[in-house]
Amino acid sequence: MADNAFDVVILGGGSGGYACAFRAAELGLSVALIEKDKVGGTCLHRGCIPTKALLHAAEIADGARESEQFGVRATLEGIDMPGVNKYKDATISRLYKGLQGLVKARKVTYVEGYGKLVAPDLVEVEGAAYRGRNIVLATGSVPKSLPGLEIDGDRIITSDHALQLEHVPSSVIVLGGGVIGVEFASVWKSFGADVTIVEALPHLVPLEDEASSKLLERAFRRRGIKYELGNRFNGVERTESGVKVSLADGKQLEADLMLVAVGRGPVSQGLGYEEAGVRTDRGYVIVDEYCRTSVPNVYAVGDLIPTLQLAHVGFAEGILVAEQIAGVATTPIDYDGVPRVTYSEPEVASVGLTEAKAKEKYGEVETLVYDLGGNGRSQILKTQGSVKLVRQKDGPVVGIHMVGARVGELIAEGQLIYNWEALPGEVAQLIHPHPTQSEALGEAHLALAGKPLHVH
Ligand code: FAD
């Protein structure tokens, strides 16, 4: 093979790109991974990891604030944002070093620089050409804005800026009640800010089962997080001390700053994709169920394609592509079977279909809601919430929806139940450890199987 020629050339070193690189290298393929910034991409440097570090710091602040109800006397003196950032950055840094070590250990050729697809089998990086028997596009996504809404990075910010704040704002308007908006709202409230979420749709986390959205809304209301649902953003004006936001119903809100969390758009402009024959739609690269684009031997994965924008989806798509290239038998991803977690306080977690979608698909469905009030560990944690099961009439469980502290850790079991198409009676036979929150999942299945324990 000529110099700079590889079995696989991957453009973008985020979750999708590096997962593909690692698996391809493991399968004996020669791999070049091209990254303009830092391996790890959005998830490690501007997404999953930093937000979860902030959420953990927020949980500690809440713990101090609420300590008295546990008989512990602690006072919250304040939030030292540079200190919080130091902890967050140190966490990222440890993981980043680990990832860099893996790139070397897997013998992936790492190319630092801005890449462009110049032919269906050729990526150019600042003057040098990298030829690939296969090309994988994994250039990810960036925060979107609304038409005419200018992000200034100071008072009108995106999640990228929000992760770099050196102070806690005294008040924030969060535009968008999806996962990212809700997570930042949760953090800032715990840090002491006055928070209002504006969401055009009728509910927070609108992709979740309506019951989960309503529970989250109730919990946020109790926490003092305000929200405007079914109300549209009309415009924003910068003021002396911050921003003034007007809404469709005429209401005006003022705050120190506004976080724009209205979604993320694909990074595909100016990268030569269309010119090379790769079909796109509103910037997203169009792929089939095996992540193959319209050009033979060119694949695309992660946030760049119109599937769920989640790191673990990027990992799975990267691995799927690497295995196909290596000739390993693969099956397409069942996107309904991918677990989804919103890491706010309380957390929201789900897998499978919402009740509404299950009704659309199966007609008749049965549901069961198990209140965490009956779960010992949840009572110890003083968390409220529920586990909701959606079952195809007389068939397997097709949707699991949870709200409560740390339920994100429980959804992996939900994923097994969903993906194995387990019947409630089969799950009911599994003995869950007491007292854990996982028991709530077991007890919900016991109840659905007609053998309720701690419920009437
Ligand atoms: P990215 O991670 O965006 O990586 C793309 C890479 O390509 C980048 O490193 C970029 O520098 C590089 N690149 C782009 N163009 C070029 C070019 N021309 N040349 C060279 N390199 C290029 N997901 C979860 O599963 N769990 C979470 O808790 C979670 N929390 C999140 C919180 C926030 C605030 C955000 C913003 C996202 C969160 N996500 C979460 C989503 C997750 O981060 C993304 O789904 C994931 O990072 C997508 O991976 P990717 O590889 O497709 O793209």
C-alpha cells in the first residue's frame, strides 16, 4: 500500500469516529483517525462528561442544603465556580489522557488537522492526502440557534459557553426544555440561580413518555424551577444587566443570561461531502440501516446522521461500520432499544416505546405505574418518582419509563428486558436485591404479572 493509504480513513475523532477506529484496528485493519481538535469530541470535552461533573457538584450542593432533614448539620457557604471547573476539567483531563493512550495502544494513525473529503476515497488534511479503501464521516454536530437569534457568547450563550462560566449567574432563561436545557436548568438551580425554562412544546423533555415529563415538571416546580410550556420565544434584547426575552403570549422575562438549547445541527458544510456524491438532507448525511451513504465504501456515523444524538449511539454505529468493513456479520441497530437518560435532579430514563407510540404500533396496550413511594431505598434517598411499564396486550414489555434519583443507573436492566422481549412473568421471577432502587423494576413486573408485593 502506498504511503498515507489505509483500509479505513475516519474524519472526526468523537464518540462515533474513535469507536470505529478502535474496533477497526482491533480487527486488523489499518486506520487513520483525523481530528481537528481533541480526540473524544463533544461528549468528552463539551458534552456528556463536563455536564455530568457539574450535575454531581450540584448534587453535593443540594446535599449540604438539605442535610438537616437527615440529621446532619452542614451549611452551604457558596459555590466556588473556579473550583467546580477545576474538578470538571481534571475529570476530562484524566479521561482524555486515557483515550490518547488507547489511540496509541491500538496503533491507530492519529492525524491532527482539519480534513476535507476531496474524492470518494480521499481526505485532504492541510495539504496532505489520506487515501482510504473505506471512508467514515464522523464530523458530529454543533449547537443550533433560531433564525435571527445571534449567539454572542456573553449574555446569549450555548452549552459550549455554559460549561466555561467562571461564576454562577443570578438568573438564567433556558431556551429549550429538551435534555440539554433541562440538565443545565437543574445544575444552575442547585447552584442558587433563578431559572426559567421556555419550551414551545407542551412539555419538558418532549420526546419522553408524557407521564415522565409531567413528573419532571412537578419535581422542578417543587424545586422552584420555573417554566413556560407551549410558549414560543419571540425575541431577545440585550439590556444593561443582561437580557430581556419576549414570548409569544406577550410575557417578558429578564435574566442575567440566556442559554440557547434548541438542539444541535450536523457539521457537514464545506467538507466536500455533496461534491463527492454523498447525499445529505438539511445537512444530515443520509445513510441506510448499515450506516452506508449514497457512495459505495463511504459510511457516516454519530450526530452527523439523523439518528439519536447520543454518545452510546455513536459508539454502536462506529462499531457496526468497523465490523462491516472487516467482513464481520452485523445486524442493524434497533434505535427503539437504545436507553435514553436525562441526568437532571430527578433523573429521567427510558427504553422502548412511549405509551402513545406503543398504542400507534400495537393498538391495545397495558400500562403499570409503580410509585417509588413503595421502594425502601428511594425513601431513604428521599426521592420521588415512578417506574412505568408499557406492555403489548398479553405480550412483552415494550416500554420502560422511570423518573427519580439515579434511575439512569437502572435503565440498563430495562434495556435487557426490552431487547429480550421479556414477558412480565419472566422478569417477576428475577430476585432483586433489597433494599435497592432496582427492586422498583422487579416489583413493577411482579405487579404487572399479578403478584404485587409492596403495592395495593
Ligand atoms: P462529536 O463528538 O461532535 O465529534 C466530532 C468530531 O469531529 C469533533 O471532535 C470535531 O472536532 C471533529 N471534526 C469536525 N469537523 C472536522 C474536520 N473537518 N476535520 C477534522 N475533524 C473534524 N450523549 C450521551 O449519550 N449522554 C450524555 O449525557 C450526553 N450529554 C451531552 C451534553 C451536552 C451539553 C451535549 C452538547 C451533548 C451531550 N451528549 C450526550 C451528546 C453526545 O455528546 C454526542 O451524541 C456525541 O458526542 C456525538 O459523537 P460524534 O462522534 O458523532 O460527534
